[in-house]
Amino acid sequence: MESAQIRNMADLEDRHWWFRERRHLIGRAIRGLTPGRALDIGAGAGGNTRVVEAAGWQATALEYSDEGVALAKERGLDVVQGDARDIPFPDDHFGLVVAYDVLEHIEEDERVVEEIARVAGPGAKVLIAVPADPRLWSAHDEAVGHVRRYTRATLVGLFDSPRFTIDDVRSWNVLLRPVVALRRRSVEDNDLTALSPVVNAGLSAIIRAERHLPVRSRSGVSLLLEATVR
């Protein structure tokens, strides 16, 4: 992802409905876990890292880009510059690994999963989010540096390993999928842009409603996977 895109997302993430709900998902997934060392892969400016840190974890942001590293440092986070295909930490080091919207940026996504398996210790929780459904491919994906969108089968296949127990796979951003599909037919760039407070509040209310509705098996804009390291 280009530096300008990283800076744009950093400017948006504190208030934009999409980023805020993702942070809620992470917070909910780690609720009740005993804090230890955590790694946030592809952390960008560290919005998700801060959620993990606030829950009591010793959180490290791993970020590839110079811009992302600088932004994370500006926010006072423990950040290490490195490649997710060659994570600069020892085996069995972390009790939690988060990789939200990372795998789709890397051709060798299987190598990233192998590295997660290596650095996450037995019993560690792994949280993954990726863009769903190749049919939704658009100029947005190209603008933010995606190389693929996933199906359930392709995502599960990455974690079909003796090292992982897959605890959950579900769709996210289901209710707004038709809106996203329509918008991306007409937008020729990253569609994560600043919104009016009224629109942002309305979209926030819709995405929060998914917390209580049985839509996890339907087609969404993203896929979420939770796994435990054996």
C-alpha cells in the first residue's frame, strides 16, 4: 500500500464506521483471554494495536512501510519494521496474533500463515480478516494494493494445517454489501473516504446491527477467521 493510502487510513480510523467496528470485533474476540504478548501484523498506524494494548496485552505492531512505522511511533506504540513473510521474532513468542486486512496484500499469503504458526505459541489465539468474494473486485482493491479477494474455501484452506484449530469463520459487512458493490462500480480509487457525521452515524448503526442478526453465513464484504494454535 502506498504511503498516501496509509496516511489517509490513519486520518480516518478514529472516527470512520468501518474502522471503529473492526476494533470492536477485535475487542470482543479477545475478551476473557489472559493477556500476554501480542503481535498486530500489518498494523499501519496502530489503531488495532491500541485495542489490544488497552485490553492489557504487551502489544507489538509489525509494519512493513516507513510511513506506517512513523505513524505508529507518533502514537507511542511499540512498533517493529518487518516483513510478514519473515517475522523478526522467535518461535512460540506470542499468545495473540492479529492480521486484519493483511493477507490480501501479499502474493505469498501461505508464507505469512506459516510465519504466524511459527511465532504463535501453543494455545495462542489468531484473528484474521480479509476482503471477501472475488466478484467484488474493483478499482478500490487495486488502489489499496490488494492482490486477491478470498472465498471461505480459500481462506480456510490457508489454515488447514496440523498447527491450527479453526474456531470460527464468518462473513462481516453483510447488510451493506449491496451498497458497497454498487458504489465500487462507480469509484475509481480507494472508497474509504471521509463521510459526513450523519452518513457515518447511519452506517455505524447498520453495521452494529450485524452483531445481533443471523447473517454470518451470508455473503459479505469481508471474512473473519479465528483460530487457536495447537
